[in-house]
Amino acid sequence: MRPLIALCAAVLATAATEPAWARQATPFTVDDLLSLEEVGRARFSPDGRRFVLERRAAWGSAAGYDLGHYTAQLLTALELRDGRTGALLARLDDPGHAVGYLSGPISPDGGAMVVYRLTRTSLRLGILSLDTGAVRWFAITPEWPVTGRTVAWRAPDELIVLARPLDDLPLHMRVAGQAQRRSTALWEAAANGHVATPVVHVSGRDRDQRAQPIPGAALRLRTDHGRIEVLDQGEFVDLELSPDGRTAAAVRLGEDVQPRAGEAVLTGTPSRRRRLVLIDLNHERAPVQVDADLLPYQLAWRADSTRLLISTRAETQTWREAGFATVDLQGVVRKMDAGGRPAFRVNISQIPWARAAWDGDWPVALVEGPEDRPVWRRLEGAGRFTDLAVPADTRLSLDRRGRLLLADGPHWRTVDGRTAGERSLRDPIIAETADGGGRGAVHPDPALAARGLATDGQGCLRPFHDAERACAISVSPSERLLAAADDGRAAVIERSQPSGSDALLLRTADGDRSLDQLNPWLAERPISILSTR
């Protein structure tokens, strides 16, 4: 928690400079820790006229804790503010903290934003007008963006949504409370002694003989008049619209996977098949299910919208035996010969994934090269490939034309070595990256990369592809950049203060405007730390 880190630093500095008598102060307790407020994500509209800020109340004020670590979302309120003055225009909040309000993607024209309303038993989707602050709620429970994207704007008044049955909380939100309730019921039945209370996990050919969830659906929502259209049904967990907006690539969970004897299984190893469905949003053809089992996080459209790059395995293969392939609009899969297996990565959730992206018309992938050393390789088809002279841990981005950019010191360069801009030292668009879930974290959206901002060594903020432009605003090392307008002329800043009471600021070329003070009570009393000496 950022306020606690700042507070500890302030306490240590005070202990080193003040006399012993001045340190007769109130100790920082667990109750103090549970009383800290925080700021969540922030977003600017594309035109910079508005921004939305998530405010999180103290952990100790929650109405309940059965959502586990999603209690933070239950404590969240939204503030709609003017992008030039910082003035508060509207607020979505529940003083009792039994309802949380969360921000989602902003429409392409900047007129509306997806918002979520979370309770301990439900999740609903709404549309917030950034002009009036009014919200229209819909009878839609979206899947939460954990694995990948679940909500995408196709047009200023059209939204594609991966939905769950109404008020059926996403798994990651309900799992903590659900497990507690089930185990409590089983212990009560066992104590009664009249029935057996086994928990059976079936394997082998009967592995699918378990309680199956009610399927959700891929929906089209017309936000202007509220019409909801079912595009396809299933348990969808990831979504990516083609650049031309004609096709939705959606990942649907399928049958259970039976691990092979002796196979190493991680906690994040996919336990169900992941099927790709191509949905024609113009209704010129029926949805196409692709005959492939996908690994998480790899779902990238070519810039011309004709092919999709995936990481896939055969039905009898483990994830370590997966490879790369492309899929055309008819669902035909063409495996790519990379001259070696993918150089798999495993994230903090123990989910395996491979790294690949498009460079114009050709995929570029990270594979195990000679002596099992990872190497970036351009896959040119028919078994031909070219190794790129860049380190394996190189960050990737894309320019507006779909060309691959490689991080090289302080600069981004194209594969042929030409300088393409100054390297960004932060996530391209912080909150929007989170809209893509785990996939957005490891494979940033090309459109976001094109919108991103670069921070140079002096903290100057500039548009990613206009690094030579004069610096409008700067961010110091003691400040955290929460969000910035696309043109780099306005930003929301969290500034650390010695007391631990952080300042929230709107920074423009005209100076700073105070938005609020986080945990002002920290500045009103002296804090001490306990010593064991």
C-alpha cells in the first residue's frame, strides 16, 4: 500500500533527525493501517475534457469481506472531474460501502464510459455520460477481465460484452466466500452425522461429469437505445475485435483437460480447453469455432484484419509442447515453423504463456534458440525465419501501422534499426491496460501503445510518437503518475508527503490544482515506531 510505504519512510526520517523527547508520539497500529484510504485507477477521455478517478475507502469500513481481495473494489467510488480545472462534476458512491463503483473503457468519441456496480452478490454494467454524469444501468453481468478483455467498444454507441448469467458473480470474485460457505455446510453435515460428506473430483473418461455452470453469452449492446443482441453462447473469457471492427475473436472455455501421467501441472495450468470463436459482427456468416486449443494471453490480429496470431496445442499435447499458428477468417489454422519451441514464461499466477506479435505481415516470436537461449525470431513461412539481434527480455510495442517496435536503451526502434521514438518508462495507458486483464499486461493493445506517452530522464511527458515536442508538464521521482491526457498536457498526480498524507493533483501547463488530500489525519498527529532495543 503506497500510503504505508510513504509513512514508514517519514517515520524513519523523523527518528533520525528529531531528539528523543520529540519521539514521544502515538504508535502506528493495525487499526491505523485499516483506516488508510487509497486512490485506484484514473482515466482521461481521448479529448482530455474529462477524467474519472477511483477513490477507495478504508479497508476497515467495508460492509463485508466475503469477496476476498476484491473487497477493495467494493470500497471504490468514482469521481467525474473536469479535465481543465479538476472541478468535481459527479460522484458515484455508497457511504455504507456495500456497493462499489468501478471504471471501465471510455468510448472512442470520449462521450461515455463503461462503469461497473459491484455488491457482495451481484455485478452489473452501466454506461456513464461524461457530459452529464448520468448513468444508465443494464441487466448485464459482464465477465471480469482476469484472463483477457471482456468489454470492447466497437463504435461510440455499440459495445461488445462477454456476459455471465445475470448476477452470477465472476469466479475470482465469488471463490473466497463460496469456498467458505461450502466448507461450513460440509462441516455442519459431518457434525450431524447422518450423511457422508465426501468431495469427489472425477478423472479419466468421466472427468466432465460434474456440475456444469450455466453458459453466458457474447452480447452486442446498443448504448443509445438499450437493445441487447446475443451473438453466441458459452463461457467466454477473452475478446479481441479486429482492427476493422468486422470480427470479434472470442475465447470460450470447453471440456476439462486430463493431465497425462508424469506431467508437471502448475496451479495456473489450463484445466479446460480454450476454444476460439470468430464472430462476424456484420452477420454475413455464422460464428466459426476454430479447431484448436489455445494457451492463455496470445490473441493478436494482423493490422489488415485478415489473420489472428495464436499459441495452440494439439489435444494430446501439454502446454510445453504448444506452438504458434495463424487463423484466417474462415477458421483455417496454419501452424508456424519457428525452428524451436516457444520460450514459455510463467506469471505470478503460475499461468504459462508465450510471447509473439505481428511485425507488419509477419509474426515475430520468442523461441528457444541454439543452446536453449531465448531469441526473437521473425517467422516468414514455409520453414523460413530470421533471428533478430535484440535481447530476449526486450519490451515490445507497435506503431500505428502495425510495425513492431523494440526497446533499445532510451529509444524505441523498428526491427530494421531505425529510431521510432523515445522509450516509455511507464505503462502506455495505465487503467486501459488493465481492461485487457492478464493478456493486456503481457501483450499491450497496439492502439494503446500508439496512444501512449513517453517520460524522459527529466520527467517530461510527451506523446509517444512525438518525442521532439516541447515539454508541457513534468513528473518528479517522488510523484506517481495516475493518468495523463493523450496530448501530454494534463495529468493526475499522487505526490508523496513526509507525513504519509499524499496529495492528489491535476497538473497542466498552467500549474497544479489540488484535487484532495489522502489520509489528512496522518498530518495532524505525530507518529512513532516501536523499538525492540
